[in-house]
Amino acid sequence: MEDTAGSNPQSLGFTEKLKSWLSWSWTYVCFIWFGMVLIMIYVLWSPLKLQESLTSASVFLNTLTPKFYVALTGTSSLISGLILIFEWWYFRKYGTSFIEQVSVSHLRPLLGGVESSSSTGLFASVNGEAEPRPSVSECKVWRNPLNLFRGAEYNRYTWVTGKEPLTYYDMNLSAQDHQTFFTGDTPQIRPEDAVMQKAWRERNPQARIRAAYQAIEMNQECAAAYVLLAEEEATTITEAERLFKKALSIAGKDINLLVYIKRRLAMCARKLGRIKEAVKMMRDLMKEFPLLGMLNIHENLLEALLELQAYADVQAVLAKYDDISLPKSATICYTSALLKARAVSDKFSPEAASRRGLSTAEMNAVEAIHRAVEFNPHVPKYLLEMKSLILPPEHILKRGDSEAVAYAFFHLQHWKRAEGALNLLHCTWEGTFRIIPYPLEKGHLFYPYPGCTETADRELLPSFHEVSVYPKKELPFFILFTAGLCSFTAMLAMLTHQFPELMGVFAKAFFSTLFAPLGFFADKMESFMPSSFWHQLTRI
């Protein structure tokens, strides 16, 4: 046993050395193979009558008219142009090159690379071992704390524009949330609960509403059914509030239902203009259920307090939740920046600041803006109205475009209300990118920007929205190559059509120059080797 165990490391070491030697020698083997091919061509030059074949080929090419070359270059330009258009469309839609993706997934295994698998995916290293994946929190999708009502708000948008503001992926996540939240902890499944479980999974809104009414027929005190009707059937906030109050009266002691309904009632009060009532309801909810911080009710409270312009209360909430040990969000970071910017923005002038320098308060405001932009770099373009807003999704990805849309949709009005705040943001936000290390191996104030945001945002945001991508991806090599090839061949076609004789002279000069090294090599080989040696090789 000891001998066997001792021999294994030696055999493994020999195998590793053999692999490393083979990989090291592979480059030189390619050069040797190329040299042997050249020698073989030279040896077989006379037996295969290659000289005569080249002469006949050159005669044939000389007989071709310029129209042939125009057609040839024009066709190649057309084909490369079509490839360019497809590559560009694929890059805009999926963020990668189609040719590069096919090459990596199909050609790399044939060339000895690592074949990507579902277990390792993009996090596979060169030697096939899985590298540490990003933590789950980096790519975790969160429920939007301020998500709109489907019947009273999302459906209105669909009626007016004919566009669906929610993706199937987003709605499917909501269905899973509702199933877990309302029927996941029930010790015994009642008939109406089984109907509601099916109702949340229904893809058709009308089927969900019919299932809710069916559950109410089974049990008039099915609170989850009234919640569904308030979310999906109610066409106004007032009607939704009435249905939520009905659900609250029959919710009993189900904590999940109570928290959800009270929160939505507070949001109804906020939308109907009863802001102080909404603030009170949110504060009471946070006191009654202090352990449910993961629901981010404080973000609803911050937005309502900003609407009241109760900036001292906003600062008090931030002092509790803008803590280094707690997870951050765009609402936390940008609200903190707004408060500091508001203190100096009304008197801020870029020209004056460049002459005298920034004061302490202005420096604090600029640093707060840089901190917020580093956390989510997509938000400023929406706040500065450099990019159009859409309805926010029901789920967001922190630090992603979906979170930026959700934040700007509700908070743009608060930035506009603070005089000069948007001007200060406009003057300073791009300076953040000079602070963040490139190529983002490490962050400055936060962890490195995760690479999974673009994929998740494309799933969460509707297809008619142009997803904001950070950091900006450089154009793939194959797009640049096909663009150059298309332009070059189109230019050749045009020149050949306009100046056929001149282009013929140019083509002959080009090919004679191209094959000059091969002729020089052949002459040197003839002078170096005796003629009898080549005669014997020819006979063999």
C-alpha cells in the first residue's frame, strides 16, 4: 500500500511534465509542419507540374474581364455587409458577438480548451477548475419596494400604448413571491388555498381573477383572493384600497398577509395624497414588525418623507439604515447625496468653485454623489433626463439598470424640488469614473461592479427599453473586422469598375510582390542543395 501510494505522485508528476512539454512544443511543431509543407511543395514542383498549372491559371485569370472582378468584390462586400448587420444586431440584443460565442463554445473544445458546462459556465478557469463565483447577493433579484399596481397602473399603460411594461420573467417572480408569502406557511392546505396557489401561477390575468372569485365562493373570508383582486382587477387606487381594507378585516393572524396588506394600504394612501397618514402607517408597521427589514419598508418611508419635505426625518431614517453593516440601495445612497447636495446646491457655481476651490460642505456633497454613482452608475442619466424613463419593474437588481429606473421614477421629482441639486449632479457625477479603478478589478467604496447585471436587467426590463450597460463594452473584434472587410471590398469593387486597367496593373504588382518571398526561398534552396539530391527525391 505504501509503495502504491508513493508511486502515484511520481506518475502524476511525469504526466504533468509530459503535458507541459507537449503544450510548450506545440508552437514549434506548427512551425516545423509549415516548413515541411513548403519543402514538400518545392519537391513536388516538377512531378505534379505545378509550374504548368500556375501558368495555365494565370492565363485563365488574364482572360477574365474587369466585370468579373467587379462582381467578385461586390459579392464579397455584400456578404460581409450582411454578416456585419447580423453581428451588430446580435451584439445590441445579447451583448456579445455571435461568431465569438460560437468559436468559444464549439471550437475551443476541439482545440484542447475547456468546454463550458452548466456547472462552471463563465467562471471556469483555464485548467478546468471552477473559480469562486460572485456571492449570491451580487446577482440577487429583489422585490421592488415601491412596485406599482397592475390593474390600476400597469394595465393603464398597456391600454394607452399597447406595450407590455412587465416581462414574463418579472411576473413569474412575483407569482413565486405570492405563493410563498400567502400560502407557503399554511399547516393544512384548504380548498381555497389550493385554488389560490393555482391562481398565482396562471399566466392569463383573466384566469387569475376568475380563480380568485372561485376561492371567494368557497370561502368568503379568503383574504389572499381579495389581495389578488386589489392588485389585478381594481382599475383605480381607490378601488384597490377598498379591496385591501376588506382583506385586512379578514386576514386574521397571518403575519405575511398583515404586513403585505398594511404596506399596500400605506402606498394607496401615499398615491391618494394622504401622505401624513401613509407615513404614520409605515412607521407603525416598522415598529410592529421590526425584524422584517428585508422588505425595505424604510424605502417607502423615505420617499413619503421627501414628498413632505421633512428632511430632518429623512436624515434620521438614513442615520439608522445607511450603516456600513447593512446592505445598500440606490434609494439610500442617492437620498443621502440629495440631502448633502441640497445644503449647497442653491449657491453652487462651477466657475466660482474652480476659482476658489470647494468648501467643506461642497466637498461632502460631491463625495456623496461620487459614492452614489459608484453604487449605481445608471441613475444620473435618468435624473438628468438624458435617457427616457419607463414604468419600473416589480423586481429590481441592485446596482443595475432596473434599480435605476425604479429609483428615478419615484425620486426625480424630489431632485427637481431641491434648487440646483440636478445642476450639481450634472457637474460632478462623471468624475466618479476617474476614481474607480479600471478595469474594475476592485471597487473604491464598494465591492467591484458585478458582471451579471446586464443579463438580469434584460430579463427584468421590457424589450422596447434600451438597457443601460456599465462598464461600456467595447465592440467585438469580429464586428470591426467585418466592417473593415465590407468597406475594403466595396472600395475595390468601385475602383475596379471605374479604373479597370489601372486596377489590373495594381493587382499584378500586388501578387508579384506577395509571391516574391516564395520565389526567393525556392532560388536559395536550389543554390544550396545539389541538383542530384532533388532528382533522387523526385524519383522517390
